Amino acid sequence: MRKVPITLTLPENVVRDLHLYISRRGISKFVTKAVEERLEATKQKMAVEFREASRDEERNSEIELWDSLSNEGLNEENEY
């Protein structure tokens, strides 16, 4: 996998702890793994929330109503 360098700004105490507990050569791998784990948890949480939202009949009816109105009047010419 191709690696892309980025610049991060972290609190000083976090950087101090990284250097204290993680070898200098292992920091990038450690941060990558931490971010991947947090991203996966976020993806799973969002998937559950999207599924729940898609089952909300009142919400879906409101969306259908707005969708039907969103194109209203687009084929008409304005007389300004």
C-alpha cells in the first residue's frame, strides 16, 4: 500500500507519551493502527444509524415530499 506523508498537530503530552511508550520507528505504525481502529468503529456506528434512519417511516415520507417538490417549477419560464 502506498504511504502518504501528512502533518499532524498533537497535544504536547500525547507526543511525550508516544515517545515514552512507542519506539521512534514505530510511531507511524502505532498511529495508523489507532486511526484504523477508530475509523472502523465510526463506520460501523454510522452504518447502524443509517439503517435505523432508513426504517423511519415518518422521515422517509418527509423526504419523499421534499423530493417531489424539489423539481417543481423547473420547466416553467420566469417572467421577470
